[in-house]
Amino acid sequence: MKIDEYMIANKDNLTIEGLCEKFNVSIPTVYRHLQMNKLKVKKEKNISRMEEIRKLRNEGKTYQEIGDAFGISRQRAEQIAKGHN
């Protein structure tokens, strides 16, 4: 089953970590697929997103690149990276 099919079939029970592990993809990839399918994950899993955004920033990615990967604005990516949740 492809990631999009799985997400739609299991929309009430999605976790970012579970999707990353099951399909061997990165957190930004999961967020891209979530956005494409207009799905959301449980709010308590946003800690992983924050950690991944900070990691990408430390690796030298721009706020625009990070925002594009997560489907958020450049400004929001900067706020999250700086700890302004």
C-alpha cells in the first residue's frame, strides 16, 4: 500500500513517527503527503516537527526551504526554529 492510500485509510489514527517508520521516509515527506491529502495528525506529535525543523536549520537549510518542506510559511518556520511555538 502506498503512503497516500495508507494515510487516507487510517486518517483517524495517524502519527508522524509511525508513518516515517512504516514507509521509511522523513518527517518533511510525511507533512507533504498530509498536506496533499488534506489530513491532520494528532497535536501532541508536533514536538517531532519542531525538532525536525530545528535539525534542518542547523544543517544549513533556509527558512524558505524548511517552510516548503512542511507546507508552512517561511515566517512560521523561523518562529518554530527559534522556539516561538
